[in-house]
Amino acid sequence: MSEPLVGPDEVLDVLVPSRALAAAVEAVSPRVRAHRWAAADGPPTGDAARSKVWIPRSGGAPFPGEEFFAALPGLRVVQLLSAGAERFAGRLPDGVSLCNARGAHTPSTAEWAVTATLAAQRGIPFFVREQDAGRWTPRTHHKLVGAKVLVVGAGDIGRTIGRMMAGFDVELTFVARSARDGVHATSELPELLPQADIVVVIVPVTDETIGLVDAAFLAAMKDDALLVNAARGVVVDTDALLAELTAGRLRAAVDVTEPEPLPEGHPLWTAPNLLITPHVGGDVPGTNERAAAAVADQLERILDGRPLVNVVDRY
């Protein structure tokens, strides 16, 4: 955004998905006017069609068609409520910047990764099933303390996962697309994977990361290692993971799947040594408020003529 979106006395019209967010947006300044919009409403009309900022609802809502963007000739910013931006990246009209809510879901997603790792390592799913059946079944599983943990994804969430796990005296190794101080490159994965007891995947969805965890990736992991997917389902080859789980060679904990939602009867439901949660890693009390705060900060920047932050795509 090279030029200010609005003049010093202009009103900033914003398209929002809910009453709660409309209230939060309009609380930023008397110069902000919110317009609620849902896909079922059809293309925006009237005052809403003047919106320069669109805040889509979070979750898996379908990407709008061309008529939606045609009805918003002044649209300049799409501000997401999530960190994941794969549904929108590279798909917006020319002149529209895409921004995410980086940091809003960081603590909760990192907490899920640590929780799922601990639960899988200590056999909590097994013990819960035994409790449901009324059976007292002592058994030794695995541990997190002192484990070798490979975190694939060295961004904000990956680093937070590392800080949380550091309290368990784990041996941490970070991997990212390119090497930098304290971070290995993904090209080094074939050498790093066989050393890890636990592999945590927390990468954004890009052309390079779709299918990153394929049969070769999984085959390189050591026997009885744990895969934790806190990223997106498309990052992992489902058939390859199923093969390893069914063979009993690897274990996994996932908050995301491909397909998602996971349909009834899918073989992942009954795969051994697999802990599944239904994409709830970021869902804790206060998450919506954190996302709204990120939106408010962005709108203040726009009103002040300052540069956008957390820009994913800029045209």
C-alpha cells in the first residue's frame, strides 16, 4: 500500500462477518464504518460496496466468486482473522493486499502441539479408552523429557513450540525453507529425520509444503517416532501416513487432516497409534479477542497512513 487508503477526514468502510467484529471495528475510530456481510447475501450493495477492507470469517468458507470482487471496486486490503492464508494467497484481484493475523493463534496452537505430544508420548489416549472400559491396565509408553525434537517450521508458532518444549529438557532442532543461524534448511531433512524421536510440523501451506510429509519423509523417520501435525492436512500425504501407522512403525498426533472434516468411516479414524483432534488447536478462550486486536491494529495503521503489517501478498 504505497498511498494512504483514506484521507485524514475520510470514513473507512469495512466489510465484516459478524456483529461482534463490527462492534470491535467501529470501536477503533468514529471514522470506521462496519458492514456485515455473508456469502448468502450475494454481492455487497449500497454503502457496503464502498468497503476498502474485507475481513472474511475464519474457517473453511468458500472463496467468493468474481461477482463479489466486481461489486467492491475500492477494495484494497483483505485482513484475515487467522495466520493461515492459503485459501486467499495468489487469488485476489490486482491492487489488493492480503494480510493475516500473525500471532493471534500462536500461544494456543503451540499449546496444542505440546499437549498432543505429551498425550501421545505418555499414552493418554490408551488410558482414556481403558478408563471408559473400566479396566486398570498399567503400561509404560514414551516420554518427552530428554527427547530429540525436530520442529519443521521456524516461524512464530514453531519458535513458541520450541520455547514451551525447552522446559522438558528436549534436544531441539529447527528446520525452515532456507538455513539461517540456528535453523537448518529443508534440504537437510533426510539427514535430520532419522535422529528425531518427535517431528512437529508447523509450516504454512505453499507449493513447496503441500505433500512435504510424503512417503520418503515418513520412511526417513526412525522406528516408533512420533509425527505431530499442527499445520494443515495437505502438508501430509494421508495414504503414506496410513501405511506407516497400519504397519505399526510410526505414531502420530494430528489436529488437521486431508480430507477435512474427516468423513465418517475414513480409515484414519481406526488407524492405530493415532491421536486426532478436529482442528481445534487455536480454539481457546480469548483467541477471538486476540484476532480482533490484530484487526484493530491494522485499521489504526490504515487510518494513520502507516504501512500494513503481516502482509502475505502485496500487489
